[in-house]
Amino acid sequence: MRARCNDIDVAWFEVGRGETLILIHGLGDDHRAWRRTLPDLMLNHRVVMYNLRGHGGTTAGRGDGTLQQLGGDLVALMDSIGIDHAHIAGFSLGGTIAMRVAIDHPARVRGLVLVATSSRVGGTAAESCGRRWTGTPPMCTRSPRPSSRTGSSSGANRRPTRVDMPTPVLPWPR
């Protein structure tokens, strides 16, 4: 299905019945990233999946690369298809978008599930998003391992000196 949201046409899909659960994929993927979870989730939930701006069947529009815009796209989709509030699960960039929506529109979020995500988007991901939306080819390709992790092959087996641990996610207050 398609819905007009802000300056884009959003490709979205839904299966199942019950409380609404919105699934948000990560950067460079599309709604199919969640395909293995659907058989279980759709038994007890109305599962809504959509493709982010510039991903899958969703148009890129005038992407500015901000989480506010990506979160606004989700809220516009919710408005367009009649979802007042929902549980939201996000993987990677999708989790960051879910957090942004929970901060900006707390009454719309019944609960959060954050999978392999961060509270901020790094420069490489932001650059990739910008390039995806403008149609510019990527600046770099994969670097050979292991030097890509440390900057030099001589330190390939070094461990990082600092690890940022995520804050535990608690049920969202109603």
C-alpha cells in the first residue's frame, strides 16, 4: 500500500490483528528485514512495516538527513493510516527513529523495542543517508579487514579502549 506523507510517498504493509506494532528497518534495508519475525508477531499484533524515505518503494523527497524528519515521516504515516498510538520496534537506524518519535510525540508511543541501535547517528551513517536521498554514489567502499577497524594493520588485534553501553530500555509510561 502507499500513503502520501509530507513530501514522500510511503510504501507500507500490514498483517495480523491486535494492538498495533510498527517495525522500522535499518539504513540501507527495507521492510523485508523483519520477515522472519512476522509469523510470531502477527498472531497477537497488527504489524505495520514501512520503508524509510529513499528505501524500498518509498520515494526520497527532499531529505535533509535529520532524525526529526525521519520521525516526522513516521508520525505522518501514523496519521495517514489512522494509528493514534502504537508499540514501536526499530533496528539500528530504525531504533534511533523510534527514540526520536518517543521523545517528540510521547503520547503516540505505547512501548519501545530497540534492537542493535544507538541514541545518535554517526557521521558515516548520516553521510550514507544523505547520499541515498540525493542519488549520489557512495564515497567509499568496504575497507579490507582488519585494518579498517584500527586504522593500521599493525594494531589489528587491539581491543577498543572504551565501550559505550546503551541505557536499558524500560516500558514507556502511558
